[in-house]
Amino acid sequence: MNTKQSRRHSTTANPVGITHDVGATHASPLHHRRSIRLKGYDYTRAGAYFVTICTKDRTCLFGDVADGVMRLNQMGHIVRQCWLAIPDHVPHVLLDKFVVMPNHVHGIIVIVSTDTVGATHASPPQHASPLQNDDTPARPRGPQRQSVGSIVGSFKSAATKRINEQRGTPGAPVWQRDYFEHIIRNDESLNRIREYILNNPLQWALDRENPLAQGAEPEDAWAS
């Protein structure tokens, strides 16, 4: 949202793998973005990935923003809990900053390698289910096992199941079919994206995902 991102955070002060929950107390635009999944890239590789996951039709399901603070409703808390549970089900995956917004989730997923301690290259997830589209029948093919797509798919499936149980709408879609992801290649990019996530609720009025936005942030504002 803020095109002039602060870079005060460092990987020393905020090491990758520490969960920073912006929306606990109380994008990014997928439909405007080109696909950035790189042909031939191995998304099981160790590294940090910035992901944005939007609700179907940009419906605001997870709460609202008041005075720059995200206030989660019951469904928003379900989404937060499912996000925080990712490392419980996916070996060698850590979470960095994230935020649950009214109609999308921003987060940094870190796939770590155990090469430095003499083990083989480690990647997630042994228990993650293949990515399923919430509004279409299951397909025999999905993202590569142990990939970012598989992690996101498992999260979406878990959150959808619990939300539909809570609101009594079995089988109803919650999420858009696809999601946005960006490979974080250096500390400078990591710190910009962390600050972007932190400022997301403050910039909701300009958010391209906000159906009532009063303006429009630049595309890929997090990269500025």
C-alpha cells in the first residue's frame, strides 16, 4: 500500500522464520497481477516466498479495518489459526510476517534447508494435500508435492472446511482459484515486503483489493 516502504527491519532484528502476526488483535491484487510463477522453477527449493491469497469475488469475509487496525471476525480468526498451523503439518517450513485482511491474506513462507547440519536438502510438506480449487471438482493434477503451491492449497482447504462448518455452507467456495507468489531473493526485498505487510491495514483505503477503495496503490507497491 505505501509506495515508500520503510526499511528499518533487518534480518538480524527480525530473523526469517519468526512469525509476525499483524492481524492478531482485533496482496497484493491477485486479479490485477500477471502470473509470476516461473516456468521450470522448482518451488520446493529452500527460500522465502511472499504469497497473497484472495477470497472469491473479493468478498470481505474476515472482518473490517477501523482506524488502521484490522479487526478479525470469527472467520478471520479461523484463517489466522489455519495459517499459524502450517508449520505443524509441514516439515521444514517457517512463517515470517503475515496479515489477515478483510478479503485476502499476505504472508511470507520460508522453506528451510537442513544441508548445513549434514542432512539432505529438506523441503515441505509430507502431510500437505494437493491444491484444490474451491469452486471446481477435484482434479487429478495439482501443484508439485512439497511445493509452495501445495502448502497454499492445504491452507486454503483447511480454512475453507472450517469456515463452511462454522457458517453452515458445506462445499461453498471461499477463495479465488489461484494465488499470487513472489520469490524473495535478497534481504532488501524481504524487508520491503515485511514493511508492506505491516502497513497493510493502515493503507486499506488505497488497497486495490478493497471494493470501496478511495484510490489505487501502484501495482506491486511492495516492490517499490
